[in-house]
Amino acid sequence: MEEQSEESDEIFGFLFLFLRGMEMVRRGNESGEAGAVLPGKDGAPGAAPDANQPEKESDEMENVNAWIEKIDGWVWGLPLIAMILILGILLTVRLRAVQIREMPNAFRFMRSSGDGAAGEVSSFAALCTALSATVGTGNIVGVATAISVGGPGALFWMILTACFGMATKYSEATLAVKYRDVDEDGHVLGGTFYYIERGMRERFHISFRWLAKLFAFFGAAAGLLGIGTMTQINGITSAVQDFADPQQAHTITIFGMKYTCALVITAVVVTALTALVIVGGIRRISSVAQVVVPFMFVVYVACGIYLLIYNAGRLPEAFGAIFSGAFRGTAAVGGFAGAAVSAAIQKGISRGIFSNEAGLGSAPIAAAAGQVDWAAQQGLVSMLGTFFDTIIICNITGLCIIASDAWKVPGLEGVQITADAFRKGFFFAPRVGEFIIMACLVLFAFTTILGWNYYGSRCVEYLCNKNMGAVKVYGWLWVLAVLAGPFLTVSAVWNIADILNGLMAFPNLIALFCLSGVVARETDKFLDHMRKHPVK
């Protein structure tokens, strides 16, 4: 009875946190900081501001947002940035640059079916599931935001972090498979919280379950109130609204607030599709991801390459701005207010982590389900997620924005910056460029909603001691968050997502530092096996 009472308390705790978050967002909506027919932060749509709202309430929300920005600065300050970079460098050295020398084998293993091996899905399906959660608004909106705030130099730090982050992602996935369990039904019990609990106990002979629980709590919160729902659905509705009804001429009144018809219809459709897919769990999510992820990757990369060819004459200048901005800052120009080196580093690294999630601890949850016989094999496949996400997609987005000078245009934010770059490239058919951005952003963000639901559900499953009732409640809260997201606007939503991401990262980074020796031994054993049995 005591266990059931504790489980009920945990479920109601999640409900309380969610409802408090919704109340905070509602107050932000009423304060008039952003409107439904006006884009909010990073291009997020909101409700029309009400001039009759008391100024006191607006001032209170401004103070709250100011504190949130301060907390974001503290969380993503020098300690966390240093931990991420130092860990990536440490793992790269200790693993002898495994992300470079074993890249060919990583692509070979990506095509492996994994039949007969323990796990729930193939390595490719696990990679696609991780990519579905990884490739999202951060690749389009996040890159644009990083450059608009930190200047072109932010792209340099984003790519550099990803290069070392591949070793981090490799280590996360390797540990996730090594310390996983598979029950009698073939259900995989694995992920970051398991290698924090089991790996750290094996290493120090004391319990670190509290640290694993802390990670699971922040992971569930980050998914539900940040990176998994609010930022993604805001990106989707903003993109559709800007394309379908740029003048916001067609509106509908809901609870006394005006919203565009495009926003309302999009919110309902995405919510319904989300509910249909997440009911099927990891297998349905991975099956959807295996179709959608490769398609959207090819389409976006092909269009990006076209834009780079179109702007080929300006690429030398763009590269110059990137390297100069990375080490000397960027002066004010056009609509850009200027940025110091510290801003380039902070925004480049934080948005890079938001995009590729290396060090965050989320991707190992999907990697643990991979059908492999060797932990390091899944590590090699998983590190490709960072390569595809940041070194290819984010790099292409950033170069297109910088080469087209879209980042200098006054008044543009978030997705509008990237859309302007595509609009200029498709000068012969501007609406085609706008449609491509809209379609890619919708697909990117939708698959992120699905992938992060799997992550968040596993966090709740661990946090509530495998109480599936809590997982079901979390799933319905997820659907409600997706539905409510477009209508409840807070300008600090991206800062909240950054904060929760950082709080997730701390427990994971501590474990990775302590278990780097385990990763090195697993790597040596696997590579020794590979020398005796090379992949054909």
C-alpha cells in the first residue's frame, strides 16, 4: 500500500508541475508580451496583446522573464560549457579519435539489421529514433537564433562542439547498451539513468541512484515543458502561419483571444497525429522515423546545397566572418547589434547542444534499444547522429544564413531569418523557398515531438519505478502540452528549454567523466574483435 501511495504521489506531482507551468504560461499570454497574430521569440506565434491588461501584471512577467534569462546565463555559464568541451576533448584523446578513424565502420554498422541480437529495434531504427528527436527546430530556428545573437562566430563554436561531441555521443550510447537489461518480453530497460546508477555503483561501490533520479526528473520536465513540446509546436505553427496566412487576415476567437485559423487547424492536426503515433511506443515511433527522417534529411540537404552553390561567390566572405567572429567578435552591421566573443561561444555551444544533444543524455535512451551484440557497435552508429545533425544540417543552415546576409536584416527573428535566406535563393519562385522551410520545419519538429515523448516516458518509467500508470498520465499530459503550446505564449520558453537541458546535462556529464575508463575498455575489446573479424 505504501508503494502505491508513493506512486500516486509521483503521478499527482507531475500533474501539479504541469498545471503550474500552464498557469505561468497563461499569465504570460495575458500580460501581452507577445500576440497570437504576432511572432514571439524565435518566431513563435502568440495571442493578440490586450492593451487593457494591468501594467502591474505585465511588469511582473517582465521580472519573471528577466530572472529566467539570468538563470539561463548561470546554467549555461563557464562551468557547464567548460565541462562539455573538456569532456569531448578528453574522450577524443582517450579513445584515440574514434569518431574519425572508425567513421567508415560506423556507416557499415548503420546498415546492419541486428537480427538475432538483444534489443527491440535495429541500430538504424535506433539511430533514426534518436535523429527524430535530435533534428528539430534547433536545426532551423536554433541556428538562426545563435547567429542573430552571437554573430557568425557562433557557427564555428557550434561545429567545434559537435566534432568533439561525436566522441561524447559514442560514449553515451556505449554505456547505455553495456548497462541495459532486457526483460522476458524483450522490453529494453536502459538509458542514461541506468548507467548512472549501475556504472557509478560499480565504479565507486556506493549508490548513485539519487543522481540517476535527478537526471530522470529533469529529462521528464525538459521533454514536457521545453525541448519536446513547446518549442517544437511553436516552431510548427509559426512556420505554417507565416506561409499560409502571412497577413494574419483569417482569425478565430477562442476564450476572448484572437488566433489565426492556420494556427488553430495546425495545432489540432499535429496533436491528433502525435496521439496516434505515441500510443504505439518505440516500435511505432521508430517505424515512422525510419521513413520520415531520411526523406526530410535528403530534401533539406539538397536544397541547402543548391543555396550554397547559388551563393558560392559569397562563401569566402562568409567563412571569413565565421572565423573572425569566433575569436574577435562581430561588430554591429545592418539590423545586427553586434556580439562579443563570449556571446558567440555561449550561444554557439548552447544551441549546438540543443540541436545535437551530445552530452545531454537523451540519445542513450534510444540507443539502449538497439539490436547489437557489442556495446561499442551501437556507439559508432549513434555518433553519426551528431554528424548528420550538426556538422551537415546545422552547418548548411548557418552558411546559407551568413552567405545570404539574412542575419543582418532588421526585424527578423528565428525561422524568419532562415526563410529569408531560402527566399533569396529561390528568387525565381520565392514561395517555393518559403514552402520548403515550412515543410522541413514541420517534419523536423513533429518527429522531435515523437522522439522526445519516448525519452520523457522512459524517464518517468524509471523515476516512478516502472509504474506504467504514471507513464500513461505523462503521455496524456504530453498531448495536452502539444495542443496548448501554440495558444500559450511566453517569450522565455526557449530559455526555459535551455535551462532544463543544462540541468539534464550535469548528472550525465559527471557520469561520463567517471566512466570514461569503462568506455575505453569496451572500445578496445570491440576493436580487437573487429581486427579478427573485419566488417565486409
